[in-house]
Amino acid sequence: MGTQAAAFALTERLTGIGVTEDLLGDAEYLLGRVPEEPAEEWTGIVIDITDAQGGRFYREFTREGGG
């Protein structure tokens, strides 16, 4: 599975919303950049998605133990 397919599969799994061609075609985008390599030290990640109807999905994951 390619990187993009994996990202869409993860999005569907986390939100419960199927990613379709119509959904993507009608969507408004606000983008962020994720580096290829993670920072040496990180403690968590935030996923914050707002759909076209104003519904918001927000989840924060933290990493135990660092490094």
C-alpha cells in the first residue's frame, strides 16, 4: 500500500468517514507539513480535522517514555 493510500485508510479509520472522490472534490483544504523524519524528541501528535458541515474530529496522542 502506498503512502497516500495508507494516509486515507488511517483517516477513514480514525474518523469513520469514507474518503470519496466527491468528498475530496468538494472539500476546502488547510494544510500543514509533516517532515519525512520525525524530530529527535517528541511527546505527541494532534489530529484536528473539520469536515465540510463543520463537524470536528480532534484527537491527541501522547508518547510514553520519550526518545
